[in-house]
Amino acid sequence: MPSEIKTKSTKLKSERKGNSKKKKEKKKEVDNVNAKILNRIIGSSTRENESGKGQLVDLQTLFSQRQDRLWKALEERYQYNSSVQRGQEFLLNHVNSKVELVIMYIDLVGSTKMSMTLPVEQLVTIMRAFSHEISSVVESHNGYVLKYVGDAIISFFPCGFNRYLISDNSVQCAKSMINVIKNGINPILTKHDYPELSVKIGIDEGENVVVQYGYDKSSLIDILGYSMNVAAKITSLTAANKISVGNAVHKLLHPTIQSKFELLSVDQGWKYVDRETGELYKVFTMR
């Protein structure tokens, strides 16, 4: 009998230790999650504070480089080389699969009027300069150019393990594009009596299917998905030199960035539905 009691006692102690260990592991897991969230918030604001002064210098350097390229292009002494190869190489590793991406449409405003009023050579120079400089901004923010469609550039940012930071990054990238156009490109264009440029940018996030249309590795690779369609439509609703994001991106943004957006009222033709709630999909535009 004493032997049985001793066995039960040992078993109880073992179970208590096991439960205690599980509680500690659970607490540690919760603490780790909280720490990650806190680090995300602190990290983002720290980056903003630390990069504040350096960012001004970097912007000036970037503007100078872009203006130098544009001066030479307008004087026919520089040829731009924009390519989608980098984006195609990334997508090649994900063919026939679903990938979570932040999709960005960058639409050049007023290109139809330019095509009707400018000589072909001037229009081509402006379009090449626009495509190259915007593409370089995308790549500097670790994004990829998917394709050039008329006067629009479609790019994407793989979400990876952290959708929050990628969403923040995509908005920062969009802001940099507008900054580059307003303060880097337009001052040079106006000096050459060219029309100033402006853009409207739409961003959305979600799963997309990577499709390759041919059987060899050199065949075109494209992206199909709901967020692709929504991002295009969001762009059409956006005002010049403004950024609009779908609710999927807006809810992932850092509070300091999120607070700079306001709900965009959409027209009656807006039929896109939120995949989580089943209600009309909300769109937010930067103030």
C-alpha cells in the first residue's frame, strides 16, 4: 500500500511539474509575441527618428543623381535601361503557387494629353525617364517591378514573415516616388519646357497566383489575383500625387502611418467585397 501511495505521489508531482512547465512555456510564448509587437512599434519610430537627418542627405543625393540622368536624357546623352528581369527571376521560384504579396499600381497622370501634344521623341524620353526612376525607387525599397503597361507601372512586395513591415515599407516607397517626381524630376522638366509629371498610386495586399504562360524558363510570368484587380481599381479612384490603400493594407500599417489616411468615399459602381467580412471593401487615401 505505501508503495502505491508513493507511486501516486510521484505521478502527481510529475504532472504538476509538467503543468508548470507548460504554463512557463505559454507565458514565454506570449511574452515573445508582445516583445515582437513592441519592437515593431519602437523599431519603426526609432528608424524614423534616427534616419531623419540622414534621410535629408540621402534624398538630396538621390535627387542630384536623378536630375543628372534626366539632364543627359533630355540632351540625348543618356539612355535608360529599365527591366523586369529581377521581378521575373523572383516569380520563377513560385510558378504554379500562391504567394502573399503587396501589389502597387503607379499610374502617370495626363499621359493621354502629352501623347497628343508632344513630339514623339519628347514623349518617349519622358516615359523612359519616368519608368526608370520609379523602378529604381521600387528596387531601393526591396520591391520588384512586374511589368510596364502603357503609362502605368505594376510592382509587388513579397510579404514574407512580416506583413506589417512590408505594408509600412510599401507606403514609404509610394511617398518616395511622389517626392522624387515633385522635387527631383519636375524641376528639370520645367527648365526644358516639358510638362510636369504627377502620379496616383494604389496599393492592396493578398494571395496571388503566379502563372507562367509558356513551358520554358524564358516565358513570361504574370500574377493573377483579387488584390491585383482591386489595386488597379483603387488607383483609378485616387487623386493626383496621392496614395490610396485597401483595407487589407490599412489595418496592417503602423499607427503613425495609419493616422495619415482617411476613408475614401467610393461611387455606386464600387462592387468590390471584403473577403473577410463580406461587406463593401474599404479604401483609404492619404490626407
